[in-house]
Amino acid sequence: MNISLIRKIFLSLLGTALMVFAGISFYKSRHLREPVVLGPGVTQVKKLSSYFPKLEGSINDANVYVLEGSEPGGTILILGGSHPEEPAGRLMGWIFVENAIVEKGTVIVILSANRSGTTVTRLGGAYPPDYSIPTEWGEQTFRMGDRWSNPLDQWPDPEVYIHYPSGQELAFVDARNLNRTWPGRANGTLTEKTCFAMIQLIKDEGVDIVFDLHEAELQYPVISTIVAHQKGQDLAAMASMMISGTEDFLIGVENSPEALRGLSHREIGDHTDAVSLLLEAPEPMLDATRGRTDRALLLEGKDEFIVKAGKHGLLFERIDENGWHIDVRVGRHCSTILHILELWSEDQPEKGIRMTQVPRYAEVIANGTGHYLRNPSTAPPNKLTFE
Amino acid sequence: MIVTLLYYVLTAFIAVLIIWNLVKSKKWQDEILYIIILIPFLLRLLRLK
């Protein structure tokens, strides 16, 4: 055996070891099970495919949590995980599913609107594969996720993504962006089929308001705001004033642009009877000028480089050494939804929504997000599902 | 679906080419390079990344 062959075998073994090490990490991240303890308000858990059977068995056949009140009223849909790398929306959804008791109307929650996107992190982004929220019974770990569907589930990307049905040309990668593929299509890509299924849900269940929960980088002008379809502009404006006057945070309102297609706040409002609202909270980890991209940055939202960018006037939201903690971001989403529902219920009592046990902004900050997560190890099997 | 399958076939073809170049290579620097660039192709074929 010559030296060249021995060297080739040695280097190949080294490469194989490297691949196995990375492969195990990727496999574990993709298959991490996230427990959900069904709270006392959950009356049904459906699958998204029950509204569109072609989705059955696919990775995006999400759980649909239904919380029905004893009094008839309106119906709302809360979407967490449209962009899984924006975790405040998913965590807020967890709080609703595990705690909320609906007295009037129906609350429908999807924790993983794009489940495929929760199983991958940004290629080349050095994101952590997961993150853990401290609770009174230990830690609960969640998949980190990405903005786009996993290429393992939808590949290849087109050269140019042409949005259906508008025909508008968008960035190629947004073919896998759930918030660029609304209203979806029945024979489209996985991401388009997922949106199509959720549109069917909205129509079949007669949903009155859809909340799509997001987070944004501080260098992006659409931040700390409610993006509203024209059907919901008055509601959003009133909520903005109420929140700014009564809560310890400010939130603005943006009108959904008519020329920008594929987004939930535009297409859901255009293609269904529902009012569509998109909520944005600040997430420093998404900023391009961030430092080390780790779990601490994701959860604490502290970064000296972004603070410096703010001092140079490059940001659309303030930031200081306290950062933007995950509890602040989750609390903002909680209070914003509660205020909007209060205003909606005053305006349309017959379609009102009333619920209890959902914390407001100040409570989430005081107690922490983990306080509202239930211990899966003590939950009865029939009260446990996994995302 | 057919396009996706074709991309997997393409990936496998390129992976075979890289392995072939690795076998034929005389320089250790090239061998390391081939092994490094082979990893993402194999991870995709194994549906890990």
C-alpha cells in the first residue's frame, strides 16, 4: 500500500467523522420534539390537513388547537411560527394553548404555521440549533428555526419566484417564505399548499380576525407595529392608542401596501372575509450588524454593536444595554392581542371574544415566559401533544 | 417532484465526480479540498441538511 493511498484513506476517515458529527447535530435539531400541554381551554386538536387533505402526512401538517367558549361569539386565528426564527410568536401561542380559558367565541392557534421552517437554521448563519426557556420545573427547549421552509422539504428554488395569483416577481428564496406565498395554491409548492390549507381553515371556520405574529430587526422600518389590512385599520389604530395609553410600551400602525403581494396582512384580507393583522416586535438577533449569534442574543436581545448602530441613527427602534428580552417581546404580543379583542368585542358584541388566564405585558415581564409553560412530564398522556 | 428528483440525481453525480477526482489526485492539498466540498453534497443526499 503506497503512501498516497494511506493518506487518502486517512483524510476520508477524517472527513467522514466531520460529516457524522455535523449530521447528528442536524438530525437532532430537525427531530427535536417540542411538548405542548393542552390547557383547560383546549377543546379540540385538529390537523391542518383536515382542511386540505393534500397536506396530510407532510411536515407542514400542523396541529390546530381549538379553544371554544360556552357562549357563541366570534372566531380568531393566531399564527405562530410563520417565520420560526422569530420565536416570540410561537412562545405566545404556547401561552395561549396551555393557559387560556375562552368564555365567549372561539380561539384557534397554530404554533408552527411553517413547521418545515422550524427544522432548519439559516444556512451559513451560525445560528444556535435550539434555545431553552427557564421554567419553575426546569427548562423547555424549542427548535430555533429559520425564516424559510427547509430545503429538504422544498427544493430547488426557482431563479425568480413568481407569486401566485398576482404574478409579481419576488426574490427566489421567498418561494419558501410562508409570508410571501399567501393565499397559496392547491397544486403549488409545500409552502404554497400550507397557505392554501390555512386559507381553507379561515373560510371553513368563519374566522373573523387573523393574527400573524412576527419579530423584526431594528434596522427594518416596519417594527413595533401592527400591520393592518384596510378592513382592520380602524381596529389597529384604536388598539395602538389604547396600548400606548395604558400599557408600558408603544406600538404603531402600518397600512398593508396593496402593491406588495404574498403577505398575510394583504392576501388573507383580500381573499377571505377575515380582518388580517400582523404584529411586529423587535428582535436584535435579526440585525445584520449583530455580534455573536448565540442563544443569549436570541433570548436577551443584548448586543453592543446594535447599540452602537443606534447611536449612529441607523435604527428604527431604540435599544440600550437592557436589550430586548424575549419576555418583553412575548408580553407585547400578549397585550396587543388582548387589547384588539377587547376593542373588537365592544364594537361587535355578537362576534365578541372573551377569555381569561392570558397574561398581559407587565405580568409576562414580572413572571417570565417560562412561568406560563406547563410541565410535560406531569401532564396526563391525553393532554400532551408535540410540535 | 420530478425536478426535485433530478436535483438529487445531479447531486449524486457531482458527488461521484468529486470522489473520482479525490481518488485520482496526487496533491494532499487537493485531497483535503475535495473531502471538504464533498460533505454538503453527502449531507443533502442523506437528507440531513
